[in-house]
Amino acid sequence: MNDIKNDAAITSWTAGCLSAAIHARDVSCWEVMEATLARIDALNPNYGAIVSRVDPEALLSQADTHDALLARGESKGWLHGMPQAIKDIAPVAGLPCTSGSPLLTRFIPKEDGLLAKRMKAAGCIVIGKTNVPEFGLGSHTFNTVFGATGNAYDPTRSAGGSSGGAAVALATRMLAVADGSDFMGSLRNPAGWNNIFGLRPSQGRVPMWPVQDVWISQLGTEGPMGRSVDDVARLLAVQAGWDARCPLSIVGDGSAFLADLQTDLTGRRVGWLGDLNGHLPMEAGVLDACQQGLERLRDIGCDVDQAKLPMAPEKVWDCWLVWRRALVASRIAPYLTQGANREKIKPEALWEHDQGAALTGPELLAASGTRTLLLQQLLALFETFDVLALPSAQVWPFDRDLRWPTEIAGRAMDTYHRWMEVVILPTLAGLPAISVPTGFNADGLPMGLQLIGKPQGDFALLQLARGYEAAIGDWLRVVPDC
């Protein structure tokens, strides 16, 4: 490895390389922590990606402890000694968990959530949290507690969200790997906009705890992000695994994701859904960028053909509105038991709550029937294709000061999240989906391509993404000018 004492070199390594260097004792956990904190000090004021930071001296002391373990031949796991910031909607003992809301600035969990517990058990050192939109709502990371997170390639533009802080921290080399979560593209959209990889795992692959409900609220899931597909797979191996408190979680642990991802992809069938036959408005250049990615898939031997969603997309959207309103309303409702709190909640969250409050049981059951039909129709498409593909976003990263795009290509957006409609298919169907880089526009802003796998087909999806990664080295070498 090159100059292991150089801070910039240390923070530029992928998580896999960093883990190998730590375990080979080519670099100490203390040196890794020192280099990471120095980079965060230098860059984070401009990007606003990492929040609620832990005292540096306490972190260096933890790094010393991890070094002492290695000196005795002991390792906690793959993440041993690696600095990690956890998304600010996931509880970490002793750290604020604000969810970007002024109502929660004093909420400090006493226990780790399941995600943080598993990552700590694998050896990571938690240095703080990553920024999110208020309550994680909207694919644009801004709030009144910490402000906005700027895009890694242009901090005057949106980072995406809700895992925007995580994506920017990764892309700018403030973190080697990162966790996130995905309800409406929150792992996929910011990954695409920051030229990294973000995987929404299969429903139940990464159980979430604590939660209010373990039976109905299954649209959101936690998952991994990385600058390489191997890193994504390794972090998924840490995060995945059945938990008795989450009865719909997938049986087994995550060890299968540590297997070699390299395989012959010749003949792998990719179905391109594009803009759903003109249903989805797309900003100029988005589809062209994705076509570049499809050509790279052809280059590695994949067969890429047009695919068509049998169900009317508007019916899928109407189903989505019912489910989202029901689930978001239940999250917001406890904060509205005190009337004075209403003025401290952003209008988009209040709109979700007020819309959801009027829903009936029969309406939710009817929407559940539509979800069921959608899954059946997607399964029919998988008889022809191994993977389905869509853009990861309908617009390029927009102005950081804009709340949300009100129109795309001349079409008005009738809700604050309509511009994110492209991400809802795998969410509603519980399918794995990974966002992979697919190039840049003339302004140097990145775009992503969603690859959607079969039910519980996370490993096959990672194999395809790994082969694709090898074909896009030129795009991956375009790093943010920090």
C-alpha cells in the first residue's frame, strides 16, 4: 500500500482495504481515527454531512483500546476500529437521535438499536450521526436542527435523502462505508446523486428494531452504502440476519454475502423500464445517462431489452399514497398530542399526517390488494428478465435551497414527493434494489441507475453490480473536488 502514514491516503481507501490494513497492523486504529477526524474537521463545515459528533479524545481512546485488542490477537470483526457515523434516525446509546426534528433534540437513547448494536459488535467506533431530512421525509437532506447537506460534487446542490448525510460522507471520504435506510428511495437516490452504491435489501433482510409495529410497517428498511460493491456486501453481512422481535425477518445470518461476488454475467437478462412508457416525467439527460449504464451492462455480456409494466402506473401511485399516508401518519401522530408542537413540524409531514388521518380500514386493505397484484405482475416480468432497471431519480441534483422540485419537464408535481415516484416499485413489492453510478451531466453532477432483483435475490443482484462496477472504473475515478 502507498504511504500508510498519509492521512489523505488512509481516508481514500475502500472499507475492505482499510479493514485489511488494520488487521495486518500496517496502520493502527489510532492513526485511522486521527486521519478520519482531521478530514471531517476540514470538509464537514462545507457539506454538513456528519452531526452530533463525539468528543475526539474519547474516540482516540476507543481507538487505542481497539489497537490493544489487535496486539493480543483479538478482533471484533470486519469493522474493527473503523470510524462510523450512524444515520440520525437510528438509535445509538448516549448520542442524540433527532431525526432532524427540533422536537427531538434532547432525545438521547439509552440503548443501541439493532443496526448500531450489530455494527458495534463487528468492531466499528461510532463517531457521530449522519444528517437526514426532518423525520426522514423527502429525498432532500435539510432540517432546522443542523441545516442542509450539500452534494459531494457541488455543495450548492441537494445531496438527496433521506440518507443524504451518509452518502456525502462516503463520497467525500469522511467515512469508508455507511449505513442508511430506504422508504422512498432513501438509499438509492442519494447514492446515485453522489456516485456511490446504495442497496435497498429485500424486505426482512435487515430487521429494524426498535419500531412501533412489526407486522404492517414493512415499506422501510435499513441497509448498506459503499464506494465499492464488495464493501456494500460486507456491510450487509453485518446488518442482515433474523431477529425474534421482528417475525417477518428472513431466517439465517448474513454470512452468505461474504462469498466471492465475481461470476460470469453472460446472458444475464436486464429489462429496461425507462420512464414507464412516458408516465414518469424526466429531466433532460437522465434517460441518456442511464442508457450509458445499460451499454456498460451489454459490454459485460448482459442482454438488455425493453420491458413494460403491465399495471397502470397511476394505479401503483394511488396505492403508494394510501400506504405512505397510513404509515407516516402513525409516526407523526404522537407528536401532535400537544397542539403547540404542530408549528414545529414541517408542512410536508403535517400534510402526510392530515391525509392519513382520513384513511379507512377498507381503503388500506384495497391498497394491500393492489400491492399484491403489483408483486404478481413483477414476478411475471421476472420470468423473462433476471433484473429490472430504472433511473434512480427523475431529476439531477437541484438547488440546495429548494424544498422540492415543483415541476419536471414542464409537468407540475402534485405532491412534495411526486418527483421521486421512480423508486416506489421495489419498495411496494419488497424487492432488493441497488443504485449504481451511471455517469455525469455537463455540470459534473452524477446520476444513478436502479437495478431491481428477484425476491430475496440480493446476492445475485450484488453479483451483477460487482460485474458492472468493473466496467465503470472511469466514472468511479471521478471523485469530488474537496
